[in-house]
Amino acid sequence: MRFPSFRNSKTRHLRDKLFSYMLVMTIVILIVLGLSMLMFGEFPTTEDTTVASLNLQMEVFNREIVAHQEELAMRSTGLSESLTRAIESYLYTNSLIFDDLNDSPEHLNNLHSHFLSTVSDALLQSDSSGAFVLLDATVNTGLDHASLSKSGVYLQKSSPSLADSTLLLLRGNAKLGKENGFMPHRKWGLEFSAADFPSYDTLLQTSSDTPLDKAYRVTEAVMIPGTSERVMLAAVPLIGKNGDIYGICGFEIAETSFKITHAQPTMLERMICLFSPAGESIDMSKTFCCGTEDGYFLPPSGILHTKQEGELCIFENADNKYIGVTKEFSVQEGNNFMLSLMIPYKDYKDAVATSTSRIVVLVILLAVFAVSCCYFFSKQFIAPIMKGLEQIHRSEHGSAYSGIHEIDDLFAFLAEKDKDYEVTIDALNSEKEEMQEKMEKVQAEIDRLSYSRKKEIDPDDYENFLIGIKSLTKTERNIFEMYLAGKTAQEITETIGIKESTLKFHNHNIYEKLGVSSRKQMLRFAAIYSSSEGGNI
């Protein structure tokens, strides 16, 4: 039922106002809740999730690299000690000094035979793809670049699988290798070129009192001459008891085996892990990389420039853009590397878009739910109030019951007011009757006085008055009625907009036509006519 409306058009229904207040309150609560969750990390952003995932993955990758390097450092140190003992034992047995090995193929071959099994055993026991020994000696000092040519042994596993026990001879005496079951590599060479070992000179200059584990170094990625194989070399010097440096030894980390060994188990589809020399940019020609265990990855090429943005790092070259995290890794003082984990920037942007769309859908669902709840509860809340108002409108509040304390109090109050109203009406009716009786008495007295006054006036003058009324012009009749209404001369001139002289002229005409000599006489005749005829002039 709709009540008669006396409201301004800008007013609103009670239910609409309640709905608006509840909706605003719900929106404020949701906003405060969302900001609180965001502030305390309960509602992570895509950046937070990406940083957390990459940092967790970095911890795994870092632990693997550290464990692998520690294992190689330990085995390199052990190999150095074993080879140093073998070299010094051979020199002592043959009454030689180390320099006597130069230009002596026989002694060098015998020395190789003496420690070849030591190198092969160390390689098979290690988690590496190759092992090497470079002696600071050559079979022919008269050759060109003899200062860079170094005698030694370099063994490699024949396949990327670290469990494969088949070994190839990359450098060393081919005949000796075959005798021990090591076939020459397709790029075999008799001696090494020291120029192919980036840290060779540094290792030879190691102080004799430096512990071997502190002298351990890892080179950047280098290409094996004549091949497409890239390797990192983990090496330590061969330091004799007298402090002489006999050469270097260590293990090879092939790029292929690195990709297999360090492939990461992860939920990230296209993650790339880098192991590179420390610096502001990353030269991929000197860097090893690996991907995920289950996924194919396409490594970047060229130079990657890095830029830190918050907790994430941007990796970018001319063709590609990545986003990820980095961590410094120090093998030894001055031998620093950087571990990097990254994903394609497009994947990150897609994740941001997906997260944003989910938030939008969630907000829409929450908004629909909030609006529905507010509408339902406002309607439920207002329903008994509207019912109560209808009962009030139908005057049924005397015995009405709504179940709401405030409305029932209102019903009781209105019922009490109804009783008071009835009492007041009864009193007013009584007063009205009394007033009517008094009015009748007053009217009778007026009639009596009018009749009496009528006898006091000249009948002919009164008759002329009645005839004269009909002869008045419209303006004169208007002025005449204003006098009867009790207006003064000044009020009449202001009302009809005439001058006082003009009013006097009209007054003269009115008096002459009515046959009266003054306004007092004119008003007396008018009063007699009104009381006797019961009408207006």
C-alpha cells in the first residue's frame, strides 16, 4: 500500500537510505580488510609471489652449486696432493729436479704413466666431466710458443652422463692412453696451450704458504680449441714441499653435464638458471646455464644488461627481456661469480594480467554478494516498519502488534493520542454547540437592532439608496465595496492606483447616485440592507 505523498521530490525511501548505508559500510569493511591483508602479506601481489618463488628456487640452485664446488675443491685439493707426491717421488727416484723434465719426452712419458691411473680414478669418482694435469714443462723448448706449450694429461668422460666410465684422452701421449684403455679424443693433442687456461698464470703465482683449499679457482666458460664444447675448469696449483710450483691440476665442468646436473625441479615453466662471472652485465659466451627438469628452455645470447627494480632484476638484450633474481657466489677471494634465476618478462606480465583479472572477478563477485545481502537485509529490516506504517495509516494501531519493540511503543503512544484526540473533539463539539447558541442570540439581537434602526431612517431615502446602487459604474461600485470592506481613502488610492482628487470625484458621484450625504449614512444603509435581505450588497 502506498501512502499519499507530501514529500519533496528529492527525498528518498527509508529502505533506499538503509540499503545505501549498508552498502557503503560493506564496501568500507572490504576495502579495510583488503588493505590489511595486503599490508600484512596475507594477500600477496604477483611480484611478491614471483619473488618468493624465485628466491626459494635460488636457495635450491645455490645449495647445489655450493655443494658441487665444495666437492670439486675437495677433490682438486686431494688430486693435487696425490700428484705432487707422485711427481716428487719420480724425481727423487730418478735423481732429477723438475727442470730436467723439459726436452725429455722419456721422463715426461714415464711420469705421465706414473700418475695416469691417479687422474682417471679421481675423475671416475668425481661429479665432473673431465680431469687434467698441466705440468710447467714441455717436450721441446725450441718450438715456437714453447713457453705456452705444457705437457700433461687431460681425460674426459665420453658422454654427458656422469655415470659413464668410458674415458677419452684429450691431451697427452696417445700410445700411453691406448695402453690404458683411453681412446684419443677427436681433437686430441700432445700438449696443452697455457693460453687456453684463463687462470693458469694466476695459479702458478700462488704463494707457497697458501693452503690448497684457498688457492682453488674456477675459470669462466671457455671453448675447447677446435670444438664446440664449452667448459669451466676448477683448478689448484701443484705445490712441492720446497715451495716450487710444478703446474696445475683439477676438474672440468662441461656445459652439457652442467645442464643435466643442475636442471631444476620447479613449477615455473620457462625458468633459466645462469652461472656467470660477477659483473654489471652477463656475457653469455662465458656463462653456463640450465633450465627445468621437465621443460625445454632457450638460453639467451650475447650480452645481458641487468637493472634492479625493487626485489626483482631485469635482464635485457637487443632481442629478449627477462625478470628474475641474482645472488653473489664467491669461490675464493677475487674469484667471484653470480647466480641468476630468470623467467621471460612476458610470462611475468601474463601472470600479472591473470592475477589482475582474478582480482577483478573476485571484486565483482564480492560486490554482487554485498549488494544482494544489503538488499535482502534492508528489505527484511524495513518490512515490519512498512507494515506498521500501513496499520497506522489504516488507524489499526490500537490493537496492532509488530514484534518490534520501538514500533509497538509507537502503536501504544498513538493509541493514547487517539484517546486524547477523542476527548478533545468531544470538548470542541460541546464548545461549538455553545457558540452556535450564542451566535443565534447575537444574530437575533442584530436583527432586532436592524429592524429598530430601519424604523429610524427615512423610507424614501433608503429606497433611493437601493435604486442608486444599480446605477453605479464599475469603478464606482469597486470603490463602494472597498468602503464597505472597511478600507480607508489612502488604502483605496494605493490599491487601484488613483490620485486623492480622483477618489473625491468618485465619492461625490457615488453619494449623489445613492442619495446620501456622507460615508457614514451610506454604510448605515448598507448594513440595514444586509441584515434584512441576508445577502451581500
